[in-house]
Amino acid sequence: MNILTEINLIWPELCIALSAMCLLMIGAFRGDSSNKTITWVSICVMGVACLLVLLGPNNPSSAFNNLFIVDQFSNYSKILILMGAILTLILALPYNLREGIHQFEFPILLLFSVLGMMMMVSANDLIALYLGIELQSLSLYVLAAIRRDSIKSAEAGLKYFVLGALSSGILLYGMTMVYGFTGATGFNELELAFSNGVAKNQFIGVTVGLVFILCALAFKVSAVPFHMWTPDVYEGAPTPITAFFSIAPKIAAMILLSRVLLEPFGGLFIQWQQVICFISIASMAFGAFAAINQTNIKRLMAYSSIGHMGFVLVGLASGSIAGLQAVLLYLTVYLFMNVGTFACILAMKRDDRMVEEINQLAGLSRTNPKMTIALTVFMFSMAGIPPLAGFFGKYFVFKAAIDAELYTLTVIGLLASVVSAFYYLRIVKLMYFDEAVDKFDRSIGKEISFITIGMSFVTTLFIIILWPVLDFAAIAASSIFL
Amino acid sequence: MLTATIFLPLLGAIIAGLFGNRLGSRVSQLVTVIPLLVSAILSCFLLYHFGWTGETQTVNLFTWINVESLEISWVIYFDTLTAVMVFVVTLVSGMVHVYSIGYMSKDPHIPRFMSYLSLFTFFMLMLVTSNNLLQMFFGWEGVGLCSYLLIGFWFKKNSANAAAIKAFIVNRIGDFGFILGILAVFYFFETLQFAEIFKIAPDIAGKTFLFLGMEVDILTTICLLLFVGAMGKSAQIGLHTWLPDAMEGPTPVSALIHAATMVTAGVFMVVRLSPMFEYAPFALTIITIIGASTAFFAATIGLTQWDIKRVIAYSTCSQLGYMFFAVGVGAYPAAIFHLMTHAFFKALLFLGSGSVIHGMHDEQDMRKMGGLFSKMKITGSLMWIGSLALAGVPLFSGYYSKDIILESAFASHTGAGLLAYWAGIMAAFMTAFYSWRLLFLTFHGSSRVEENVLDKVHESPPIMLIPLLVLGLGAVLSGWFAVDYFVGDKMDQFWGSSILMLDDIIEKAHHIPGWAILLPTVVGVIGIISAWVLYIKSPSIIPRITAMTGPVYKFIYNKWYFDELYELLFVRPCFYLGRGFWRSGDVYVIDTVGPNGIAESVLNLAKRAGKVQSGYLYHYAFAMMIGVLILITWFLFGFFQ
């Protein structure tokens, strides 16, 4: 295979990498005043990357000595990641202008992290996986701390960085264990090695390695007990960054986790299924209970995302095509709901200052009925009430789990979803039934209102596009099980 | 035409009910009255058609339930029996609607009232046009609901609310029997369609099933259960207590629901199911006895009451008893005949008394009336006509229907039949007596009206008198006109296949000894004369009689202590039980363990979960490492086992 055919596979990544570097140069010469231009160009670049992904090869093909793989699964995920990034970047535009985040590095760092994520989902080797994760994480650490004048932002960045470094260490340690006991880092070789189960003498080493890798990836998807960073970082980071954190990296990490578990470690299904069940239950329960006492809406969203990741892990735990399909569907739905919710959060602004307390939403239905309806739709959807998008996410995940006979997991998941409905519905109740507080500012920027409206439509009418999305997810999921 | 007859009242009810507030009182009255009058006119044609040809017709509206062997459709089923009922219901209802325009003219909630009335009429029509038990039950419950709503129409009156709830609960008891009956029918017949039930009934007759180790006759059980439902709706002894209290509702309601139509639904149901009841002779005997006792017992209470409407209410109860023992001895046509004539003269009496109450400015106590005839000549004369019909004076409608019932009872030659005959004779005497007691106390003799009311007493407006005239015409003529068709020579052709009589009791009734035929009329006349003696000639005798019969009088005056007995036996224990369950079961057990307990533990967990989040980096790192350790330990344990 010559270099040209290999490059054919990485056009989207190449496009983003090259543009990011060019934009960096432009920014360096033109200074912070070019922020807006660079942001829009970045959005366009990601749009182009999206197109390139769509135009890319359909059949699974790998490049660079099997380090890099392109298949329907990775394509589907890349589109999700790019969509999430584009939407959050659009959301960030008015916010950055208003809050004085003029650093031109903002969109560029975001581009680099997206590049990292795309490499993560296309990784076909433990080393490539590590590279992707690190590229993504390093950009995110900086993004979290981008408001240098804010103590909270700096604290968030630092916490994220230290804990991220720890998890990287855990990941690397796990990888060395696996390499030490099997002599391979490529996914294809590992898959071959485990296809008949593990030999007795390998078992302890490989299992310990697997657990370490799992833990490190669980950190990335902020599953319990590796979730501790999430609330603090979400609260401290600038809101558009929080939105980005809660969407694209989560999706990338979840996709990566699925691929790692199902492809190279597919033979160890029995072993890792228990772990996934455990962290799934822990995440769902913790996400449901811990969120109840929160007063800050960004913190609430942190716990909410922990809970959602728990639900996604239910799909993964079933280890079937249907389960993986449900994972992809859930992530898609999650993307829309979360972007919409964060668009609403970004619209919570009074006297030109962001408001993050949940109480401030009281009586919103009287002062801003449109936003109230949108936020109500998102909350109902997150709580999983039919016929909104969130319901289908949960429905297919649990259906897969029941088909895999994971009854306990399903029951606990349903109970957790009931508990979590409490805090979603409390927001609705606050908005409709409580005494109104002062109005929010009206000028929220047309980008935000546009995205709010769009996402609420998608969330409400998801049932129309449900079957096509499911079909794509099925194709993507089956490419893993080849 | 069939569909229009049934659904016009519903149309009126919907328009007046949903848009009444916007349309105003006048329009609401028009949109309910006009459809009903049209319906009433159509029903005349229908009666003529079906009565003349004796044929049947079914209009399928749409399928309601279709599960395995249970297939129920919404239908409009017409035969002669249905046509008679539809005729009675729409005519009386139409008259009551017109009357209400005048009677309720000062009420602030006219649209609601008219809407309920029309809705009631629709449910009643659904009940009588059903060809299966389920739709009948739908109508049955619907009329019960409307009855509840209309008794409690003046919802600001506590007594009205209490009466409404009482009516509803007592009816629930009856309905429970009815439901059990329907379930039993479905269990044994595997169908709820009348036609199929009737086909199978002769085969099932005499078969038994085991219940608590006892062999029980299937048909008898079913019929008795259904009869319990009829007892509740038709206020038979034991389940009658709600009817007198129901007089708390506006008088037009009493006339329509609690005299002419709804309370006769029980009679109709048994007649409709005659092809099944005929094969359950024991059940029929029970019905005869219950009917006879009700006729007697309600009449005794009627002798003593002072409230003008209560007297008529007990009279209704008593007359329903007549209908039931007619059914019990197998004289179904006689029962329906009496049902029709009774509907006319009893509605007339109620509306007449309503006219008196209206003229007296809401006074109902007969002790405060007297000598009103000069002030209300038309109302007074019409009340006379109604009473003549009720007492069974020859040529008036009640004479024909009551006589054929008593003759049938006599002709049946069974013990229960003879008991019913003699109870009926005594009740006939009392009926005549209390009717004239009512007339004399209200219209004749010396005036006991309070001074300030006396000047304001007035005759009712024409809008209330015209319905009275129509009903009066019915009370006079319906018996004479219909006797040949209902129970005479043309009977077989008239009823067609709608009623089954194994034993030709009506034919036998025409051949009983002369004295037995004459006796009802004679005791009626004696009753009238004695009322005249006691209340006009020498009123001073009454206190002496009352004193002489002290305990008996008190017993009767207090309505045989039924209410007190029920209060003691059922109501109080229910309250105690309810309070016990609420305190110990709901508050202590369910709330503390259930909702409140769960909510509290969730909050507790939430607090703890929040505390874990300390904000210290090393805590977080520690948690991660612990997590890794736990997972590895778990695996290694799994491995070594």
C-alpha cells in the first residue's frame, strides 16, 4: 500500500490539522483581533471535515501499519464529534465576545482537541490510542483554564490536568501490562491473541492491564468512581467549554471504549462485562442522587452527564450489535439534548452577567415563555419522557440489556432514571409554578436562539428521523463485529 | 330516524354543556328543548310503526369491544318494548324540559341544568335501545351519574350534596349486583347479546354450579343478581332509602328521573330479559314478594309524611312495587303498561306539586298550605286528575293498568301471587287515602298559609301549565287508549317477539271472579271517602287516631327506621373502618415506608453523595486509585475462585 492511498483515508484529519496550523500562524501574526474570523474559519473547516468523512471510504480499511482504521463506526462517531464541536463553537461566539475571551487560541485549541478525538475513534493500536487521547486532553486542559483571570477557571484547568495526568499514567501502565503479557499493541493482534480466551499464565497480567486501561477510559467518560473531576471542572470552565466538555470528548471516549472492549478485548467479554455493569450502575445511581442537591446548573449538568454515561454503558454492557447500536443512538440523542440545554444555560444572563443558579429560573414561563418551552422540552427529553428524543435513547439501551438478560442492571437503571427525573422536573416546576424573579436579558445573540430553536425541534420531532438514524447506527455498529 | 331520535338529546346536551356559558340561558334552553321535542315527535311515529308491525330493527353504530368471544357493538335496537320506552322517555322528558324553562327561570345555572337533563335523556335512550348487557350497563351508569349530578344540582345546599352522595352509593350497591350478574351471564353464556342469551337460556335452565360447596341454580343466581341491580335503581325495599332524599333536587328532576323514567329502568330491564327470567321461577317468586312488600310498605309511609314531594316520592316507590310484582307473576305487559301510565300521572303529580311549590315560593310543607284551589285552579284540577289516575278511579289511566296487575296477581294462584294481590289491595286503599290527603291538605279546607306568603301565592305561568296539560291528557287517555294493545286483544300482535310469557297469565287475568276485579276500585273509593271524612268533614279525629296508634304511627312516620338502621349497621362501621385504615394503614405504613420514606432516603443519599465531592484534588485522586484497586481485587477474587 503506497502512501497516497493511505493519505486518502485521513483527509478529514489532515484537513483539520493543516488548517489548525495555518490558523495558528494567522493568529500569531494578526493577534487577538482575528478571533472572530478564526472562529468562523474553524467552523467551516470542521464542516468541510464533516463532508470529507462522508465522502471517505465505506468499507473498513486501515493505514500506517494498521495504526489507523477507517470504518463506518469511526465515520459515524467523527460526524457526531464534528457536529458537537461545530455547535458548541457557534454557541461560544457570542459568549466569548461578551465575556472578553478574545484569545485566538480558543478555536484553534478546540480544533486540535477535535483532531485528537478523531484520532481516538480511528485508533487501531494502543499507541495510536494514547496519542489521540493525549492530543485531545492537552488541548482540553488549556481550554478549561482559558480564562486566566478567573480563579475558578484556573482551578478547573489544574484539577483536570493533574487528574488527567494520573489517568494517563494508569492507562500507560495498563498498556505495558498488556504488551508485556501478549507482546502486541495492535488491536488486530490482540484480538487474535484473545480469540480463544486467555491462557492461564497470561490471565492475571492481561486482566490487570485491562482493568487499568478500563479505569483510564472510564475517567475520560467520567464514569463513577472516576468522575470526581467532572463537577468541579464543569463548574469552573467557561460555559461554552463546559458544553463542549460534556459532548464531544464524552462521545469520543465512549466510542473509543466501545472499540477497545469489543475489538481487541472482545474475547474477554465475560471479564469486562462485570466491570462495565458495575461502573454503569454506580454512574447511573450517583448521577441521579448527587444531582438532587445541586444549586448550580452547570454542576447539575455535570451529574446529569455522569448519569447519562451510565445509561450508555448499559448498552455497552450487553455487548451485542443491538447494544452498540443503542450506544450510538443514545450518544446522538445526548448530543442534541445537551447542546440545546447549554444553549439555554448560555441565555441565562441578567444585567450582562451570567447567572448559574437554578433558582434564578423561577417563574421563567412568565418572563420568557419561548425559552421556557425549549428548556422544558430538553428536561423532559433528558428525563426520558416519550415521545421526545431522550426516551428512545433510553428505550433502545434497556431493550438491548434485556435481550442480553441483564435484568438487574435494567431494573436499577430504570429506578435511577426515575430518581433523575426528579431534578429535571424540578427545573420545569421552578419555571412554571414558582414566583417569578427578575427577567433575563433579551439580547442573547441570534446564534444561541437559533441553536435553541433548532435543537428543541430535533428533540421534539426526533421520532421522524429515528429510523434512518437507527439504520446508520446499525451499519456502524455491525462494522465492529465483522 | 332511529339514530336522530336517540342522538338529538345528546347534541343538545353537548351544545348547552360546553358552550352554555357563552350562549346564555335563552339559547341553551332552545338548543336542548327543540331537539327533545323533535325527538319526542319522532318517537310517536316510531311507536306507531313498531307497535303496528311488531317487527324489530337494529342500527349498528360501530364496534366497541372485540376481544376473542366478547364482541360488543354500539347499536340502536328497536322493537315494540323499546319503542314504548323511547316514547315515554322522550315525551315526559320533552315536557319536563319545557316546564323547566319556567320553573328554573330564576336559577343562575340554567345551561348546566338543561345540559344535564338532555344528557340524562340520552343515557336513558341508550339504556332502552341496547341489544346487549354492556351497553345497557353504560346507559344504566350514565343515568345514575346524571341523577347524582341533578340531585346535587344546588350544590350549595348541604342536604342536596348528602342526598346526591347517598343516591350514588346506594345505587352502587345495586350496580355491584348488576355487574356480578353481567359477569355471570358472560361466564355461563359466553355472550352478552340478548338474542343469543335468550337462545341459550332454555338449555341452561335447571343447571347448577358449585358455590362454596353448595349446588346453586345458574339462572336463578343470575336473575337474582340482576334483580339486585334493578332493586337499587328502582328503589325497592331495602335499597329504597335514596329515593325520598333525592327529592332535594329540583322538582323537574324528581318528575323526570325519580318518577317517570330512571327509576323504572329496573322494571324495564327485567321485562327486557323476560325470556331469561321466565326460566327462573324461584327468582320471579322473590321479585313478587319484594315488589309486594315495597308496594305496601312505601304506601304506609306515604300516609304520614308532611312534605308534599316526599308523599309523592313514597307513592312512586309503592307504584314501582306494583310493577315488580306484576313482573314477578309473569305479567310483563301489565308492568310496562303501568310503567307508561304511571309515567304520565306521576310526572303530572310531581310537576303539579312543583307548580304549587313555585307558587308558594319554595314552601313544601303541607301543614303550611290548604285552601289553595281558588288561587291555582288549573294546577289544582290537574292534580285532581293525576290523583284520580293514581288511585285507579275508573276510566282514568291508572285504573286500567293497576287493575290488570292486581288481576294477574290473583290469577297466578301462587302463594306469592295472592300475597301480592292482598298487599296490592291494601296499598291501593292507602294510595287513594294519601292522594286525597295531599289534595285536601293542599287545595281544600281552611288555609294555613302564612300571612306574608298568602298575598304572593299565584298560578304558574303558561310555560309550566302547558306541559301539565299534555301530561294530564296522557293521564286521562293513555289507559283507555292503550289497554287493548298492551294487555287486550291486540296484545300478541303489538308486542311481537319482544316479550316472552310461558304462561298466558294476562288471558287468565280476564277470567277471575268478579269480586276480585271490583275490589281495587271499591277500596280506592273507600280510601277517598275516608280521606274526605278525616281531613274535611271532621279533622279533629286525626290527632286522636295518631295518639291511639302511638308507637305504630311513630314507626311509620320515621320511615320504618330504615335510615337509622343503615346508619348503625353500615355507615358508622364504614367510617370507623375507613378511619382505621387511613390512620394505621395509609399514614403509618404506606406513607412512612412508601412515598415519604423513599423520598427521605433519596434526600439522605443525595446529601451524602454531595459530601463526597470535597473539592480536594488528593481526595479525587485517592478515589480513583481506590476504584482501580476495588476492580482489580474483584477480578483476582473471581480468578482464584
